[in-house]
Amino acid sequence: MPVTLQLPQALAPDAGGNRTVVIELEQGSSLGDLLQQVRHRHPALVRRICDETGEIRRFVNVYVGDAESRTMQGMRTPVPSDAVVMVVGSVAGG
Amino acid sequence: MRIAIGTRKGLWTAQGGPDHWQISQPLRQMAEFASVAWVPMTGIDTPRLVVGARSWFWGPSILTSDDDGRTWSEPEQGAVAFPEDTGASVERIWTITPDPRVPGRVWAGVEPHSLWRSDDSGSTFELNRALWNHPHRAEWQPGAGGPAVHTIVPRPDEGMVIAMSTGGVYRSPDSQADWSPANSGIKVDFGPDPYPAFGQCVHRIAMDAVDPDRLYAQNHGGVFRSENGGRSWEPITAGLPGDFGFVVLAHPTRTRVAWVVPIDPSTMFPPEGRLRLWRTDDAGQTWREAGRGLPDEHYASVIRDAAHVIDLDGTAAIAFGTRNGSVYASVDEGETFSEVATRLPDVLSVRISA
């Protein structure tokens, strides 16, 4: 099943200059499965999203559809067919 | 001379001399650069610029540039990453130190408390397992800025001395293993034991140019000197306008000469707002003010990695940056300074290259 990962412009250089990455996943896959697949293709990209322990970085939000993954099941959040998974930097700074 | 300037919000370089400084456009933006280093490259005139960056969103990284910051490289897997079995993640690169003993060798001090070694001029780094697995680790505490190895001093022999907040000074006979605390005589004022074996909040250490057993330490409270490679220390604060600060620099060629930048800990400003270096020519027995040309009404600190000294044609060249975005440089052993840059973001790291 195809899943689309949408990226902010800041991460496009780590995805070959693209702001979208389409990944073929098996039915029943999770967000963790998706990021593992992306890691094979774009290791630097996933390093920006997750730290070495595999946790999503503190000021990064990953939405599966309309839901932020931390409010769901984290890396175990199911990713449905044709889902759009959006990576955004959280609103922070100064 | 070249000066690399890492700030809270970007990276710059400057070139020139006391009569004219040319500051670059921002080379990198939207990240802090807590550490910068010029790494000599065998057979190439232009040194490699190695920087420790941290994006608040996208995490820390070590980047390298071989063309003065025009283009940058980083391995796909990252230059510095904790092995999976440690369960740790890199938070910040606090210092990057080229090793003068081995061409291509570079060290990094990282948060959480860890020491890393590169043998490819800063492209990739490997964790020092002996320090990571040190039995004292559970008792090392974070300083105000975080738990990190922040100072790395390779000795002319195979040894090394490092400093961390708050763990204190540790030494290794071979720069790899057998790390032992080296804090005897360094007093602390934030715990029940004034002279613990370790746990001191050391801010910076520096090694004498001629005698590697003579070390200087700017601590959270007090300036200290060791004559035996860190095994014991004695205070050398008398004669300074205060005992607090973050910077200590040792002269690159002359023995017994060092500088500190006193800061009032109650304000984090220089005493009475007078931004000055204080210099000793006798290993801390006496001190005198230095730094003509530095401002008298200056209300910001100078932090540990934001000051550097090198030998420039037989003379000590010094540059340092301030947390209110100014950079000053001296090419006459710190006697007079000119302004290199101003109105930058707060300066976290400064390194000079000839």
C-alpha cells in the first residue's frame, strides 16, 4: 500500500531535494515500520526526525493523518493505506 | 588570520588583521554552533572547518567544510552517533579539539558526558568506551549548561586531560582508558564536602606551553594551578578582581603565561562592566589587567569555547566572543584588541587559524 511522507522544506535536502517521499508498505504497518523503510532510502532524513534511540525528537511532530503520533500509539501508530504522514517542526523558538 | 565564529543562531568567519576585518555572510543559519575548529590538512593550505551544530528541531550534527564554509559535508549516518547498546543520544557537541600529536586526529566533547575520537579529520567519530563506562558516571551531574565533556587537552606524551561539568578533571595515561579523577585541592562551594575526589564544576583548563605538567583551571569558584599534571591543585586567585569566569588560555609558546576573563557570578557581567583579560607571567603568582581597546561598559559574559589563542609568527594571537554578539581580536599577546564583529547573535565558539 502506498504511504506519502510529507516534509518541511528544511528536510528536503535530506530526501534528494523532495518534499514528499512515497513508500510502499505492507498492510498493517506502523509509523515505526514506515520510518524504518525511509531510513533505508534516506538515512540522514530519519536522523533529523529521530534520535539514536529511535525516539522522535522533542521539537518534531509527526502526524499520521490528522493525529499527532504522540497522542496515538507513538511508533506503533497504525498507518492506513494511502495515508499522508506529515513531519513538522513544532511551534517553538525565539 | 582566520576566525571561525559560532553563535546561537548561525556561523560566520572573519579574515583580516587589526586594521581591517572582513566578516562573512552567515555561512549557516537556524542552528546554534557551540563548537568550531580549524583542522590542519596535510598537503593543503586551507584548513578544514569542523563545526558542532544543533538545530532545535532536527538535532545535533558535526559538519565539515574544506572551502571556508562555502560547501559542507556530513556522512549519511551522521558523524557522531551513540551506539545502540548505550541507549543514549547526542544532545550537543560542546568542543572540537584537533590533536597536534597525530595528523587527522580530532577529539569531540559531547553532551551527555562523553569523549569521541576521529581519525579522519573530523568526518566521523567513535565513542570512547572507557569514559562512557566509567564507574563515576552515575554521580556526574549536569552543570548549568548541561552534562558534557567540554575541555580536551592532549598531552605531548600519549596522555590526555579532560574536564567536564560537573565531574571535574580526569586524566588518562594513553588518551583511551584508565580515566582517573584529578581534582585534589580544587574546592567546591556547592556540596557538603569542600574537597571531593570528583564532581567539581570546572569551567576550563589549559596546559602550559613548555611544561605539560603545569595546568591552569578556571573553576566555578576559583582559579587553580597544577604542577603535576592535575594530580593536585593550588589556588591562584589572589590578585584577580574575582574568582569566577569561564575562560583560561595558556600562552602557545611561553611558559608560565596565561590569561583569564573574570566574570561576576552575581550578574554574569565583567566586574564593574569592564571587559578585560587578566594576565599572569608567573604561573598565577601575580596578575595584571590587559586588553586596551576592550569596552568599559560591557554587560555580557564570555563562555569557555568562545576564546582561543594561537602562535602567530612568534606572537600570541587571541580572539574571543561575547554573549552579546561582539568578537574581539589581538595580535600582540592580548595587550590591545580590535573589534572584529558586533551585533551578531550570542557568541558560543571562536577559533583562530593562521
